[in-house]
Amino acid sequence: APFDLIELGSGDGLKSKILLKRLTKQQARFRYIPVDISLHSLHELKDDLQKELPDLEMKELQGDFFPIMKNYNGSHHQRVILFLGSNIGNFLAPELDYFLNLLSRMSRAEDKTIIGFDLKKSPHIIINAYDDPHGHTRAFNLNHLSRINHELGADFVIDDFQHHTSYDPDSGAMKSFLISSKDQQVHIQKLKVTIHFKQWESVFMELSQKFDVHDIDKLAQKYGFRVEKNFMDQNKYFTDSLWVRQKD
């Protein structure tokens, strides 16, 4: 039967192209609906797919996927929703609840969802990934300050902030912070505000939640889904979990 393949946060489509090519090769009847906040990314994705898969039916939706999910009507076809990567781990508890409620509301009985979850593993592996020796995560977080300087006319001194991470193996919460190494004031011209930072004051940057299969099962059941299968890598570091919407 024909279906709509809806991807939340499609970006450049690097992951989904593998699936799109396989489905096209199998002559599946489907329409691809990428959702992304970046219009530029959607245009680039459409141009690439028109070259690689010229017969693919596609309807791109630009915007924040929360309101798009809330107001989505679409066709009467079955829906397969993709939320790849590990973006679900960046949601705080209220955001996770809101997202999964919206997902449940936009899914009808037997609709499918594939969600990426970063799994719990050795704390040493996780800490080394977010406090890596090459400083990639540190550079990523400090770049926020550079962007604010450039786009909002702020005067952050980047070297006055330190990158710090913490991991709780019990809850699976991996948190990243920037720490002010001294008392300082930062002026943000375009917002007309001045912010005072105390020495060693922390700025919470990101949550990167880790899950286990029991967490995933409980989440699925709570919001009206059943876990059909967890597709894991050979090290069991990550899973793409296939959920099926149950009848209300």
C-alpha cells in the first residue's frame, strides 16, 4: 500500500538517502516529506534527490517540527515517521513529553515510527566522547559564544570560559556546561542587556540523554506504541527503534 515517509529534521538527508534508495529500488509506492527548519537545507536536499532519484515524489515542509507535527493533516495513506540521529536525547523531560504526545496524536493505528536512541554504555566511553581529547565538543559549545558576539554584538571573551561535562550513569544524563573562570560582565548590544557572571558560575549548554532498551519500551508503551524491533550497531552503542502505533 502507498505510504507517506515523513522525516523530522531531515538536514542534508545523509542517513535517509540510504533508505530512500532501497525503497525506490523495491518499487515501493511512497511520498517523501522532509521537515526541517532550514529552507536552504531543504532546497539542497531537493536538488540532490532530483539528481539521484528523479522519480521520487517529494513534498518538503519548512519550519520547526513541533508546530508542524501539531497541525499536520497530510493524506489518508499510512505514515512512516523518521526521527533519526539521537536528537531525542537533547530534549528535557517536558520537551520529551510534548514531542511524544505530538507523535502519538499524528499517528494512526499501525503507523510506524523509527527513532534513534543513543544507548547507555561504559561511562568512560561516554565521557571521552563529550570531553574528547581533540576538543570537538568544547569547540562546538564555545562556538555559541562566538556566534552571539558576531550576530548580536556581544563581547564574550572566549578564553574566559571553560568547557565542562558530567555524566550520571544511573539516570543516563550527559550534561555539558560552560564555566566562567572569573567575575565578568558581558554586554550584548542588540539585546541591550548586560549579564554578570560570577567566578565558576556555570551555563548549562546541552543534555545528551542515554537510554537502555527498558527505557525505550516504557516510553513506547506510555504514548501508545509498541516496540517492533530495535536495530543496533555491532557494539550496541546505538539503536534505531521501530515503533508501531497501537489502537486507542
